[in-house]
Amino acid sequence: VEEERPEGGEHSGNGALVPQTRSTESYMTSLRANDPHLVELDLGCVALGDAGATELAGALRVNSFLLDLYLGSNALGDVGATELAGALRVNSSLRELHIRYNWLQDAGATELAAALRVNSSLRSLRLEGNELEFGGKEALRIAWGVRGGV
């Protein structure tokens, strides 16, 4: 997937500078290479799906520089959330993760909650617009509480 941007790039809605044209694969390559210049990444609306989330999770497992990751509106389901949760168990740099407006349900939320119990770097997890019910929301609430209400 390639993102077309006006000459010189533009700022995304969350403040990240998005280059003029860069493929999702090139970002994955930079993440896997542990590029120290890639600290904020907006992959919103690039149709990652669960397969893309699996690839992204693999890159996050070896990356120690990315701080903020935005994955809104990517058709991520419980499989993708489970993969991202696995990455959160070992990643110690990510502080913000936005998975807004995807297809996560309670199973994915429960996996993310379990990862929060061992991850100490994440400070913000945004999940609005997903299909979470009481069980997933409660698991996340308890996990944040165990962390001291971060």
C-alpha cells in the first residue's frame, strides 16, 4: 500500500509527519531494522488487516525506538490484537498504541489486557470504536489497575 501525500509531506491528524510517498512495507523494513529516526508511525487506514498486524507485531518485537503507533481503521480483529499483544509482552519502548475503529472483540481485548500486565512502557491504549463488550472492557480495566492506573 502506498500513501500519496502533497509535495514535502503533511502532518497527520495526530501530529506525525507523513512523507510524500512511502509504502507500508518500507515502514515495516525500518521497524525491523530498528531505525532510531522512526519514533512515531501513523498507519491508519492502510488496510493492514490481521495479516498486516502479524507482520507489524514481528517488527515491534525487535524494535526499541518506536514510541507512538497509530493503527486506526485497519480491519484488525482478535487475531491481529493477539499478535500485537505478543509484541507488547517484549517491546519496552512503545508508549502509545491507538487501535481505534477496528474489529476487536473481547478475545482480543483480553489478550491485550494480559500483555499490559507485563509491559511497563505503554502509557496510552486507545480502543474506541471497536466491538468490545463487558468482558473485554473489564479485563482491560483490571489490567490498568494492576499497573497502578497508568
